[in-house]
Amino acid sequence: FDPKTPQFLTSDRSSFASVSADDRWPVIITGAIDDLHRTVATVTDDEKAKEGKRIIEKLATMKYELQHDRQLTPLDDDGASDIASYNKELEQRGTPKWHNAPWLYSECYLYRRMETFFSLSKHWKGYDVFGRQKMSTFKSSRPAVLELAARYRELALEAESGKNAEGKSAEEVAQAERLLFSEMCEICLWGNATDLSLLTSLTYEDIQKLQGSQARQASQKNILVNDIDSAFDVLQKARAEKKADERRVDIVLDNSGFELFVDLILAGYLLSAGLATTIVLHPKRLPWFVSDVTPKDFADLLNSMVDPQAFYTAADDSGKTFPQLSDKEVEDVKFLFQQWSEFHQDGKLIVRPHSFWTTQGCYWRMPHVAPELFEDLQESELVLFKGDLNYRKLINDAQWDPTTPFTTAIGPMGPKSGIRVLAFRTCKADTVVGLPAGEDEKLRQLPGGGGSEARKWAWSGKWAVVSFSDGKA
Ligand code: F6P
Ligand code: MG
């Protein structure tokens, strides 16, 4: 079912695939080991502590195999339906070694194998080795969260009072709405730049710099393909033509914490503006690519907002304390919490996990391996795919010519699929499509762009693409 274009391999020395397998993955596994050590040290039940130590050994073995370039071993069967397919594909691919394997397969395998250690245990089922890191990074996004909460509340109150439409022609109102949609989308797009699997050593200051509104404005020129307007057109048209009907927008989530926060900002805005009547969120079933959203992360985020003062001022692990929030700041966050909880309770904001999202393959396979999911997405007005990994999976992490049209590279998810795809991707991997001729070459010539050797400009999350395909046209 996959496209013929070859994929990136961890043996490609000029691609981020080899940097990932050489440097990034060992750091990620070490982080998981450290986290589990810390938790095991607090466990009083002997049997549970012993089992925790055995999981640490399994993680260490996997790290050893990775660093000594051993073959990938078949996954232990933890009873979930995807294991057979992971193992079958491993065999079909000739049981590759860690440093000469398809990047996409081996990276998914890494997280799925970690999951088996926990799912096959007695006491550690559902444990998330990245949970601690996810929450503490969300806490470090405090300035950006407060800034956005204030901006959002101001907009919501303005909309309620009807003030923003006063004295304006219908055309001006429509233009203002288009601009606001675009702002909300950009907030949501750049929220993806701060994912934890890539930025393994982010400082508090780094995170703040990446998330503020000034950073966003400065980054507008870094959106290489920008189809936000086309997405607005379809949602606006649907609102005009099917005012009373259900109009659903789906968000295939990426990272938790700040990115989930901005996804919810966009979701809340779409519902309030009547551009959608239901939002379906698609999280991962298991801890995935370090920071991806699980259903528990969604609940944790909302819980943190019940009492923002307590959450944001609690001392961190090192004992560092934080300044109190002002009354207005507390109110701004609570306003969002109230709105999102209501949407959730009213069934307008739905969380719908599916095991397909943590399988190893690209989305070209969806109609065949998850037909019910494919049909479900056809019901949606627009399916928003967040982040780098979703984009890699849409186009099979393949070595496309970068000028290949997006609609070609997404294959069965493209024209006539019945699915409208919108990808919000900050580039953190080599694969990219839909660029104007000459753009890749130009970017490669920038300092650190990689020259003729490599496409380094696409590795850091500094550049983005927003690509649209109207599968209903
Ligand atoms: O390329 C670095 C990387 O961490 C890949 O592992 C993965 O494709 C991606 O970035 C994760 O980013 P995102 O959270 O945006 O999908
Ligand atoms: Mg992610």
C-alpha cells in the first residue's frame, strides 16, 4: 500500500535519521531509565520495586542493542492487535539492524517496544516514563500560557459584546474573521516547535522565547507553504451552507503540554466562532515520541487549570519557587478552563483514541488497515494533522523531490479520498513536499542550511509548512 519512493534510513549519513539513531535515541532511553529510577526509589511495595528494576534492565538492554547496532528483535506479545503487524513487517524488512533500518519504522518500534515492558508487567501497566517531563515542561510555558489566556478571553468578551463588528461593513467583518482565524492557526502551528523529543535540553528561557507572540510574528516569513486561507474558505462555506447541521473538525494531536494547550485554544475558537459544531481530538493510546498526548495528558492539562495558582506556584523538583499569579491571570486561565470543560461536557469537544495512530506505518495504509477510522474521518469537514511525525506518516517519510505536490505525496488520503487534510508541520525531519522550485536549494545555502550535502534547514523546527488537500472537491 506504500508509495514506491524510497524512505529515509538510519544509515543515511547525510540525513537527520542517522543523527537520531546515533545521538537522540540513546538520550531519550537514558531519560526514561532515570525517570523510572526516581519512581522506583519511592516505591514501598517490594515486589513492585523489583519489577521496576527489571524494566530498567530491559530499557538498558534496548539501549545497548541500539548503540552496538544489533538487529531489532521481535516485540513480545502484550495482547494488543498491532504487535503481529509490527513483527510481520520486521521480518519482511529482513530484520534490520538499528543503524541500517527505515527511520520511520525503527523509531515507532522503539516506543512500541518500550510500551511492552510496562504493559506486560503486573504493577507498571499504564506507567508513562515521559509523564514527569511533560508536566514540568508545561509548567515552564507559564508566560506564554498566561499571555494566550488573556488574549483569548479578551477576544471572547469582545465577540460577545458585538463590539468588534460595530460600524464595519460585512466585508470588513469577514476580513477581520479571516485574519483572526489565521492568527489562531499560527498559534497552533508554532506550538509544535517546542516538542520534547527534539529539544532534549531546552532551558526555561529557550521555551519562553519560542512561545511568545513576538516570536510568532517574526516567524511568519518562515512558513514556506501557507494554505491557511483555503482551510478558512471551506469552514466558512460549510457554516454558510450547513448552518444548522453538525460540522465536525478533527485534530490528530501531536504533543501534550503547551502544544495541546494551543490546540485547545484553536478548538475553542472554532466552536465559539461557529466554524465547527464539534471537535474530535485524536490522542495516542500509549506514551509516544516522548511528548505526544495520551488521554491522561488531556485530563492532566484540564486538572492543572482548575487551580492555576496552585499549579503555577508549586515548587519544582529542585525546590525552586515561582511568583504568585495576579487575580486577573487566575481569572483568565479559569475562563479557558470553564469554556473547555463545558464544551467537553456538552459533547462538543470529544477525545477519541485509536490504535492506528501508534502503528508503524504511513497513512497511505489507513484505508486498508483501519477502514473504520478512514470512514470516520470522511465525516469531518476538516482533519488537521499536527506536527512533524504526522506529516512524515502522511508522506511515508519518503525521499520525495521537494517540489512534489502535497496532494500526490499523501496518496490515498489525497484527491477523491473524501477527507480534507490540513497539515500543520514545523519541519524536524528531511522529508518535505509542496515547495516551489528552487526553494530547497535556496534554504540549503543559508548558514547551517546543509549545502548540497544535506537538508539541514529542515531539522530544527525553525521552518514550517501548512499544506491543504481537499479530498471532497
Ligand atoms: O526529527 C525529530 C523528531 O523528534 C522525530 O522523532 C519526529 O518525527 C519528530 O521530531 C517529533 O516531532 P513532532 O512532535 O512534531 O511530531
Ligand atoms: Mg510529537
